[in-house]
Amino acid sequence: MKILSRAGVEHPDTAPWDAAERKGIGHPDTLADLCADAFSAAYARRGLAAFGHIPNHWVDKVTLAGAASRVRLGGYEVIEPVQCHLFGKVTSSVGDDPIDVAGLFEWSVTDVLTRALGGSEIVPHLRFHITNTSGSAADHAPTFYEPRCASDLAQVLAEDSVCNDTVICTGTSAMGAAGRIAVELERFLTGPELTAVVPGAGTDVKVMVTRVGDHLDVTAAVPMHPWAVRDWKVYADLIAVVGNLSRVQLKRLVDQYRPGGSFTLNLNTKDRPGRGYLAPFGSSLGKGDIGAVGRGNRHSGVIEPLRPSSCEAPAGKNPVHHAGKIYTVLARRAAEQIAAEVGAYATVVICARNGHPVTHPAYVLVEIAGPLPGGLLDRAEKVAEQVMATAPLLAQEFAHADPMESFQHQDDVAGGQR
């Protein structure tokens, strides 16, 4: 493993402009990510409890095909249900001990959708499909997906727990003001403070923030449950309330993250007289939209196209040896810890080579906003080395994490400041 570092990168908030997007907890793409990770974590716990190890699996192609429905003022009719697809390679048994893949997937999806959408209204309209493509390949031992017993599983994991892919993963120590405001406004719009006043608001929210100088242009989309809108005046009144409450929040956020800045809010910009954002279950998943792993927020919790980013989709990837998951997490953690040590914004790029030990990728590249006093680059490289050594701990940590909780708090360490 080679660790290289340099100073001189730019903090997001010193650039003349910035942009960020946050997909809410009820957005179909967010839901697909959460379902994939929830299944993987539940599957990992099942393996640890039964066999002492996490059987080989990855399900990073979970797809949710939305319901076909007729939406009207005051209600809706579902014509075709939501189709929930698990595509991936999954060990379905260890010897004669089966693993209930279908049951774990159904439980995971039902739990995520019920919590993310604020109720079980969608549950009768879910259908589940499993496409398991595991088999025996020449690049793995025959027991990789077909262990005959727990000791077989332990042996194959000891031999094959190396990076399973050649990938490049990137992490940054902080998001910019645009990203932070996008995240916190989405949390307000999907949280209890808003729904206490506007109980008909759904959670398929999207927030886009564009900063030019000290001005932040904010665009947000907030759905309404059809049952909450008996006529279009009611709809318009509800959206007006959402707008007023959002402006109060935005004033607070801009004062906190861009002191002296100004903002404009554009809310539900597609609305026309007699036409608005009505969504069964409070999500576009209820009116035909499709969610797929990898199309949602980045691991930091936001999409920042002007920040360094890899194209890996970590949700549903195996935390034991899937480089795309492990290094997405570790790159961000390394950047955060380096920033805490040296007091400056940092980015970390991890270049993994297929077949290498997970603790030793080919390269770790560190960039820090500078200039820096002497010795701090050496310290940054040491921190990166220490973080990489924690790679084997990620599997246990992930197995006992709640993806829903992680989504709500995944950006808290970075804080948007360094």
C-alpha cells in the first residue's frame, strides 16, 4: 500500500459557487438503498447467529418498481402493486441449514417502507421477487456460495476475504454550506416538526441548493397524501404553510452555514392550477416511479457534483470483502479524522486492486487544504494508515447498524465545517 499526500485543495465554501442535492427518505432511490442495506444487515446477523460468520452475498441491485395508480382529490386507487426485486448473489444455505432469503427480504423491505413512509398503508400493495445468481465460479472455491458446513464457511472466508474488485473510492471531510443546508432542510421537511402542522405531507422530498457567492437558491419538492387534499384550494393552502415554515428554517440555516448570506425558495415548481404533487403513500413509489440502488444520495448523505466522488454504490454490498462498500466508508472516515488532526479540509482517494488484502489497497491518496505547517502531511498519512487497518471491523459494525438510523445521522461527524 502506497500512501501519498499533498496540500493545496480548495474547501467547498471558498469556491465562487457550489451546488448540492438531497433525496429524501421517501424517495424511491433512497428507499432502494435502504432496503438493500437492511437486507444485507439482517442477512449478516442471521449468519453470525447461526454460523459465527457472514455468508457470502451481495445485493447491490435491489430495485423497487412503483405502483400503477389512479390519483384523485381525496384518494387514490392502486391498479398494479409495487414490485420489490432482489437481484444478487446470495448463499442460500450452509449445508443442510437453509437461510430464508425471501423472508429476510420481505421483512427488510416492509420495515424500511413502513418507517420511511410513516405508516403501513403501502404494505398490502407490495410484491416480492428474488433472483439469486450465485453459483460456482473458477475464481472462487466451490464452497464460496455453497459451504457444506460452518467450518467450510469459515475456511472459505479466511482464504477469500480479499478485495473482490478493482475500484476507486473517494471521501471528503465535510460538505459545503449548500450540501449542509440541503440535508437539514430535507430533514425538516420529512420530520415531525413539519408533519405536526401539515399531517398530509409525504416524505418523497427533494431539495436542491445552488450557491452563487453568498446567495443560495433553494428548490424543494414536497408531496401531499391524496387523502389530505379535498380540493385544490386546500392543496395550495397546505403548500403555502410548508413554504412559510421552510423559509423560517432556511433563515436559520443560512445564518449558521453562510453568515450574511441570502436565499430564495422555489417550492413545488411543477404545480399548475388543478395539478400538483399528490403521491399515494407520500412517495412517487405510489405512482409509478422506480427506485434503484446507486441513484440516491452519496455515502455522505448528499449529492455534491462539484466535490470529488466515486461512482460506487455501496448499499447492499458485502461488508466483509466488497471493496466498493468498505473503501467508500473508510475514505470518508479517513478524511474526517485527518481534518480533525490537521485542522483543514481533506479528501481521501482509495484505489483498490482485486485480490489484495482489504487492509492494503494499492494506493491511498490524501489531499488537504493548505498550505500546512511542516510535519502535518506525515501525520495525515499515519492517520490514513490507521484507518485502513480497521477494515476487518466494518462487517460486524455494519451487521448491527440500522440503515434507517444511519441515513438520518450519516453526515453528523463531518458537520460541514472543516
